[in-house]
Amino acid sequence: MSRLGNLGARLYRGEVGYDFIRNRKIWYGVSILITITAIIGVAVGGLRMGIEFKGGAVFTTDTKAQISTSQATDVATEASGHMAIVQELGNGGLRIQITEVDTAKANEIKETLSDELGIPANDINADLVGPSWGEQIANKAWTGLGVFMILVVIYLAIAFEWRMAAAALIALIHDITITVGVYALVGFEVTPGTVIGLLTILGYSLYDTVVVFDSLKEGQKDITKQTRFTYSEIANRSINSTLVRSINTTVVALLPVAGLLFIGGGVLGAGMLNDISLSLFVGLAAGAYSSIFIATPLVADLKERDPQMKALKKRVLAKRAAAAAKGESPDDGSDDPRDDAETAGTAIGRPRSHRTPGKR
């Protein structure tokens, strides 16, 4: 068995583990710091909205230009008065994108590009994009996001409980904020592809969170009938039992996205791939992080305020203190050992032990 597989098995059995719940304040602080940085990035630098949202013109040529891409960028920027984005096409032609350009200005820019690029004006195609289309896309995206959030909260409240629904909602907002903040900080364009990427990562983040919540739901069955574990300890065991699965799923998902972002967008220069790949890359990583370090610890915080969980914690600590005073193991109390063994197995998300029929 590989080292990672062996570690996963030991985590699953509860033999080793990291105390996520006890150290939750550290991760809360890290998340708050990252979130504040993201918000400052959006507030100060703003988002670089693409032509689909701001409107403008796209000029394409089928003939190879006589100047380089960087020179074409300078020419288009000077002619339009706005920052131009120039990409080289597979046939050697250019795609020049300029925001906030009307029809009259587009004709002037086309003539300038014809002279500077050494290409006849008839060989340059100009397409105008109105900002109203981008507004419709943005409004539909916000509507879809709102409906998604409402349905998520309702589903989780019914399938699990309201505390888990609230924690999952906070984790989703956390993931969106970080992803949007990265776009503001690195200056990547926000396009419809970005919106698609954002909506995609919400589903992934929710999936990862629900996996942990399902383990926690199984682990907290009949929790008040035992005195071995507090709710926070069971929550911590649930995270550890699904930790390797979360890591494996995240790594496998990030590898192809990283290929799109760093190789397709960076090395090969296919800039349009950056629109969706950056949101997916950041969102997938943030979603895995929030599922482990934010969502489940928040559930534990909320649950520990429940009177029953407070009473359970007192009983567990009292039993441990009494056992320690006698020099005994905390499990040597009056609880049925078989019940404790089964509860321990359930607490870490492991099925109850199987018995041979007719034997105890």
C-alpha cells in the first residue's frame, strides 16, 4: 500500500489525525485575512470587465500583420484611447479587442489599423458588442446565483440541519469572495467564461462539504447516549476520515485546470482560456479548503452552543477527570464497552463492526 493510502486508512480508523476543531481559530484568522485582502483588491483595483460586459469592438484579420503583437497593442491603444488586447490567431492573423468603442470610433480605428498593420481595410473584420448584452448576462448570473444559494440552504436544512446549511452558505460566500478578489488582484478579464467558472466551483465546493457533513451526520447518531466523545471531537474525526478523499479529489480536479491555465494560457498564449481556468483553479482550491477548515468547524461551534451538547461535554469531561483521578482509562466507566466500541467506529465515519451470526 502506498504511503498516502496507508495514511488514509489510519486517518479513517482514527489512529492518527490533526485537530482541526481545536485549531479552528487559526484557520478562521487565515480566512478572514485572505477575505479582507480580496475585498480590498476589488475595492481599490476593481474588476477588469471584458468587452461582453462593457461593450466595444473586436477586430480580426485573416492576413498576417507586418508588425509584432506588442506593436499592434500599442497602435490599437493609441488609436482608441483605451487599453487594447491583442492575440495572435492560428493562421497568423490578429484578434484585437477594445472596450467602450462606438460605431464611428470603430471605423476610425479600423483605418488606423489598416495603415499600421499593412493590411487592406476590407481584410479587417470589425464586430461591435453592445453593453446591454453583458448586463443581461450579469443579471441572469446574479439571479442564478441567488436561486442556487436558496436551494442549497433549503436542501441542507432538510437533509441535515440548519446549522450545516448556514455553515455551507458561509463557505460558499467565502469561496466566491476569494475567487473574485484574485481576479481583481491579478488583473484578469471578467468574461462570461469567468461567470461559468464561478457557478461551476459552487457545485464542487458544495459536494466536498456535503461529503464531510454526511460523515458527521452518521457519526453523531445517538451521540447523547455515550460519554466517550464530545460533538467537536466527532466533527474532527469526520474531517480526518474524509481528508485523504478530499485531497485526492481536489488534486485530480486541479491538474487539468492547471494545464489550461499555465500551459494553455501561459505558455501557448491562448488568453481566452484564462477566463474560465483561473476561476476554476482558485475556486476548486478554495472550496476544498473551506470544506475542511471553515464549514465543519463552524458547525461544531454552532452545535456546541446547544444545551444537550453542553451537557454531553460536561459528562465527557467529568468522566475523564474521574478516570484520571483513579489512574484508569476514561473508557473504564459504566458504559457498555460494546456500545462504546460501536460509537467510536461510527464517530469516525466507519461502519459498525460486523459480528458472526449467533456470536457475541
